[in-house]
Amino acid sequence: MTKRRMSGAERRDQLLDVARDIVAADGYVALTIERVAAQSNVTRTVVYQQFTDLGGLTTALLDRESAIAFAGMGSVAELADVDQMGRGILAYLHAAPVSWRIILQPPEGAPSQVRDRIALGRGYARRVAGRHLSADPDGPTVRMLLAAIEELARLHLEDPGAHPDEEVLTHLRSLVGWATTFTREQT
């Protein structure tokens, strides 16, 4: 049986999957063109054809993983009910746990592009939270709320059995309740 040749898009996805798995397992310091090529059973030339260099591969990986992790988050951001929003966020965590781990727990040796992407995501989350709380998105209440929510997400991703969905939702309700009450008291 002859093997079907991958299209350029399929090959690109394969290389990005391998790069993602390397970063998730061993950090950005382990990501090299040589390793991606070896683990993909292709030559380095194939990787260079797709991404030009390691910077291009890293940027493409960040673009894809950010898009995967944040897909649909805009629809969750519009929900007013904390439980619906929490369940929506959990659904996105479950759908792309490796992508979220890379974003919420940047592996060792993460390039500045990773920090920049994380900062953009946090800025968006602060604006959404500020809108829901009628609070300054850069103020301490919103920042503390989002830091706590990020930690809940990290705990859940690390060990979903020890930190199941219902526990995350209980904490989320409590945190949003605190932030809402505190914001009201400040005005």
C-alpha cells in the first residue's frame, strides 16, 4: 500500500503538533529545528520550507496555540451568569489542555513572544472582567480576581481529579462574589 503524501497544510499541522509536544514536555529550550524534523520523520529542509527558521516556527506555534486556547472565549465573555461563564471556560480548558498549559504555565525558556501573547490575553480578560464588575480593568480588584482564576485553571489542568469542575465553579462563584461586593463597596 502506498503512503499518501501530506499536503502542505497537513505537514504544517504535523510539525506544529510535534513542536507543541516538545515545548509541553521539555520547554522552549528543547525546541529546535533538528528535533522537530527528527520527531516528524522529515528532513530539516522540510521544516525550514514551512517556517524559515526557529523564530518562524515559534511564532507559528504561538499563533496556533493562542487561537486554539482562545477560540470562542469571546462568546463566554458575553455571558452574565457566573456558572455559565465558568462552565464555558472549563469546556475550553478541556478542549485544549496542552494549549492552555503552554499559555498559563509557560515552559522553561519561553521567548519574549510568549510573554507578549500572555500579556495580550490578560489585557483582554481584564477588560471583560472590568466590564462585568464595572471596575477599572487595570485596578487591583480585577487583577487579583484574574490571578486567582488563572491559578484555579492551572490547578485544574495539573490534576483535574483533585480539582474537579464543581470545585473550580465553587471557587469561581466565591471569587466573583467577593470582587462584585468589594467593587460595590468602593463606589
